[in-house]
Amino acid sequence: MAGVSGSGAATFFDVDGTLVWHDPDVMGSEGHDFSQDVPTPAVYEAFRRMRAAGHLTFICTGRPVPFLLDSLRDLRPDGYVAAAGAYVQVGDTVVRDVHIPDDLLLEAARRFEAAGIDVTFESNTQGVELRPSGAPRHLPGLALARTAKDVAERAAEHRFAKFCVSGCPLEGLAPVREFCEEHFTVADLQFGTYEFSLRGVDKGSGIGAALEHLGHGLAGTYAFGDSENDLPMARSVETFVAMGNALPAVRDRADYVTLSVERDGVPAALEHFGLI
């Protein structure tokens, strides 16, 4: 990537549950690394045809930068809205990079430790899995912390943009929920995973930052998603597309509902709108 320009459509795609299908029967299994699941050949071909038609494509994901793996970069997008809008890159230019203030981050870590709730703090360099329960590290490449003090030591080296809890029902978050909802937006990512982003920092505001940098208006903008953290995209584009496997609230908000990710819903929608 270098500079990016174009007069065609600007399109923004969630990854997990949108570009990439995850088998729900194994998503919650111990040791399963969801980030290794990849798009289908039809998705790669759709991105190639989008480029040929002069349209702009952006990955718009909750994943932090380290989880933008080669399988996604091989789609050759024009940029990334990562960490649920906290990080925005257009071409080779980083136009947004927002982080949780250290004092707020460490207060969150202390509260999760006291509640015994496992949580993963995500950054553009290395994530940290805080496991007060004593559970082992879940994903390779992430640092393991047992206490908030351990997180504080990592915060001296890394700046964290958001955090996630997996395998904990919503009612299990009761000890920390009031604090979290005061400072963060909580999104249901499905499969028992909840995402916590700074208030005002979401995929919608990330898309806005990308479009402003491009000088691209609202006309001819599309976003595709399936989970609660995709809902803010709807206010920032002309056409919001929900996957057939999307949460009910996401389908209700959509301008168009396509096929499920398992049935290549993204290429189907792009054909429906005449973008490929």
C-alpha cells in the first residue's frame, strides 16, 4: 500500500463472521485459535474484482494489528480500521491510533482481578491475557499476567486500545459491569465473547476518520457486519449490509441482509449491488 485515492465505492468489511467463517462447534474449544481461519476463494476473487472496478476496500475489524494476518493482508485492501475503530490506516498512512489511558486501564485490570474474571487486553504490539482464575494462556504470542501488577508492567511497554472477555456469560460480568459501562461500550461478539472499547471509539468513528482522510463523501459507501460492534458502522455509511448469520439487532438495523458467511454472503451482496 502507498497513497490511496479513487472515485469508486468505499467498502468496509468486518472479518470474523463476515469475511471469515468460524465453526460454532469449535469456537469455544480449548486451544482453538480463531485467527487462523481464512476467507474462502470466492472472497479473494471478489476483492480482486473490486480492485479492478476501481472500488476501495477496507478491513474493518475488532482485531488488533497483530491479528491482521497474511490471510487478510492477501486480500490487498486499501486500508484497515482495526481494534474496533481505535486504529485506522489508509494506504501507508496511520490516521488514527487511540489508546486507553493508563490509569483507566489499570483500574479495569484491578477490578477484573478482584472479580476473578479472565480478560484479554489488546494492543497494536502485543496483547496480555490477565488470568486471575489460574487458567493457562489461550492464544500463542500473547503475554500471560496473573495480577493487575503484571498488567502494569506490560503497560510500560505497550499501549492498549480495548479488551475482551470470552467464555463468561453476561451475568458473570456483574461485579465489573457498572464500572465498564461507565467508561466503555460493551459489544456482544457472539460465541460468548464481549468486547470493551472506549466510549466514542468504535468502527463507525473509525470509518469516519478513513473517509475524511480520503475526502470521500457518504454516497457510495458500504459496510458489512454481523455482531454488535458492527452496528456503529451503519451510521457512517450509505448502505449497511448484515450477514445472514448476524445477530437479530444487526439484521434489524441493516439496509440489506445477505447470505450467511458460510454461504459466501459477502460476494453475493457485492454482486447484488453491482460492485463486482
